[in-house]
Amino acid sequence: MQAHRSHASTSDWFKSSYSGGNTTECVEASFIRDGVLIRDSKRPDGPRLRVSGAAWAGFITDPPHIETGQTNR
């Protein structure tokens, strides 16, 4: 995972369905050729994380429990 400054077009970004109901906890993602960019929706011009497609798939399939650090298995 690395910080990335590449700009995906505005229409390519989508909000996580697990983002908070208010506007203070929104994560957005954008699919790119070699993986996925992730950003804080409050800072659209800020840094992004770039992860591989495999890392994204693993996260979506089995996200970690933030409170315990354990997976959903």
C-alpha cells in the first residue's frame, strides 16, 4: 500500500456503503488499471492510498474488525 497522487476523474469515485450516516466518515474508492485508489471524501485533493486488486478483494471479502484487530472468520 502506498500514498498516490494520481488523479482519477471525479465520476470514477464512489462512496463506501459502510461510510457513516453523517458526512464526517466517508471513504471513497476508484478503480484504476493496476488496483484501487482510496481517499477521504472530505479531502478530495489530498493523498490517496493505492492498493492492488488482490488486496482490495481481500479487504472486501474479509474486512478486519477495527475494535479487536481480528478478521471476520
